[in-house]
Amino acid sequence: MQEAVVRRNMEFMPAKLSGQYERFVSLESTDAGSSEHEQISPNSFTTKSSWGRFAEPAQTLVFFDWDDTLFPTTELMDRWGLKVQTASPRPKEEAVKEAQSKIDALDDEQRASLKDWQQSLQRLLTVACETSSRCTIVTNARAPWVDDCIDLFAPNLKPLFEQPNGPKVVYAREVLDECRQRRKIRPAIGTNPVKHALPDARDSRAVCEEMTSAKYQAMHREASSFYKSYPNQSWKNVISFGDMRFEHDAVQELGFRRRAPAGERLRIKSVLLPLEPKMSELALRLDFLRLTLPAFVHFDGDCSADLQDSIDELWTVSQVLCLPELSKVEFLEHAWGKGPQPEAQQVQEALADLAEVMNTY
């Protein structure tokens, strides 16, 4: 297999190759990845007929980041002044009661925005769990951060998370700690991934490496477990959504380091979302992801959509997914942190237009 070698922390730009996207291979991982040109043994379970099943829920693994990808951390904590004291020495009941009193004091506009986000997130995760047999939230925060966030701000999600096929929450740094204990990986640098605890070291290279390593170890563990539902199951379809380079680089590394058996064809897909969204922006963005998720699942190749630096986000997604008709949709730019907050009727019309284009999936 011919490999393209790039520096580890280089920007990963999709390179068009025979109608699909060529995955780059890092300097540290030149044995990883898979090729569509490898010879397939007639006796191998991973045949072309198996390749065609890559978009089935049992073959699709979806990763979501939590903070500012699904959960409006910046909006609630920084702009609205609400806190979730997961590590408070006080009884949890007291912390919850105090937080609830602040939620009760929100104005009508804030309450409406919170409800819209709750409903948008529930819709997205419901579709994700139908699309993938393992929808996994991977966070660099410490437990029980996600549980506390749901208890306080999205109790409507509890039944979904309690279902056997509901979203799974993985605390990446706990996985990294376990790996260090077993494999003697280099010691931790003693930082907290939640940005509110990293005012001075947030941009340091050491923190970035630590957070990326944690995400990679968590993703690798989940993928290794997921693709074992039957003997010789090959890795096929891994998708990551997040707002930080940590998860983008981690899922790319997952593909780089994969020592693929003959005939395996792994598709790695990454979507890098804009940072620090407002509540209304995030709600609209989650609905966009809900409607476009099936297209990402069914895209037969590697892809990387960087929506942070994009001038035209729909054009970027349309190019990545080879869906030119998508670029013609006039979707609200508010989803990407641009433009004023739209009226409810405008949102419904924009989502209806997008759904009409995406209905083939």
C-alpha cells in the first residue's frame, strides 16, 4: 500500500483520489490504515459484499465531544453565569438546589433558548442512536460531569441515556489513566481539560498532547470493543464530531495506527465545528447535524470537514460529501456564529429546505 507521509500536527486537508478521499499517514504510524486496492481472499469474511454494509448501524461508530459540541458550556457557564460544581465538597443535593435556583431565575428568552436546545439535542441523539449501534460521547472532563449537566440542564434526556441502545458516555482521561497504569505511558501533566480550569495553560502544547492522547485512547478502546460483534469483523465506519483539534487529531490517529488485516476498508470521517456557540447557534447546529448525519454515515470514503475556518460552511460540507446540491441550500448562517438570531419561522423553513435535499438518506 502506497502511503503519504505528513508531519504529526500538520493540518489534515482532504486530498481527492479517484472520487474518494485519501487518508494521510503520520510519521509515527506508517503501518496504519487500509487500502481499497488490496487483494481480497475469497475465504475472507471482509469481502466486497461486506464493504457494502459499512453504513449499517452495527458497522458505524459515532463519536461526539460534549462541551460546546452538544452541551452549551460557554453559554451557560461564561455568559449566563451558571456553574456546575461537580467537585464540590458539599452534598450534591445542595449544589443541585443552588444551581436550580439560578435556572429558575432565567428570563423568558433564556428559558425559550434552553428549551430549544434541549429539544434539538434530543432529536440529534435519537437519530444518532438509530444510525449507530454505539453512539459515544467522549469527553476530557472528569466524571460525573455529563451526568450532572443532564441532571441540571437537560433532564428530558435521561430516558434516552438510560436505554440499552442509548448514548454511552466515556471519560477519556480516566481511560488514559488506566492505560498508564497498564502500559506505563508517560505521566500525566496534572491539568484539567475543562477550559474553566485551564486559564493559563489552555494553549500549551503539553495540554494539547495530553487531551489528544486521552481522546485517542478512549476512541481506540471503544472501536476495539465495538468491532468485535462477530468473528473477524473489520473496522468500517468511524465518525467524529467536535469543536477542538483534540478529537479531530485523535480520530485521524485512530486510522493511522490501525494495523488493518488484508481486505479491511476503514473510513475515517471528522467534522470540526466552530468554537463557543451561543445557545441559539448550537440548537440550530444540532438540527443541521441531525439532518446531515445520514449523509456522513453513507459517504463511502474518508473525509474531513473543517467548519471553523470555512467561509461557506454548506459549500464545505457539500464538497466533502460530494453533494453539490447541498451548496444551493440557503441555510441560516447563525448556526456557524454568523448573523443575527433568526425567528422561529425562519428556522423551520431553513430546516425544511435542508431536509428536502437530504431526504435521499
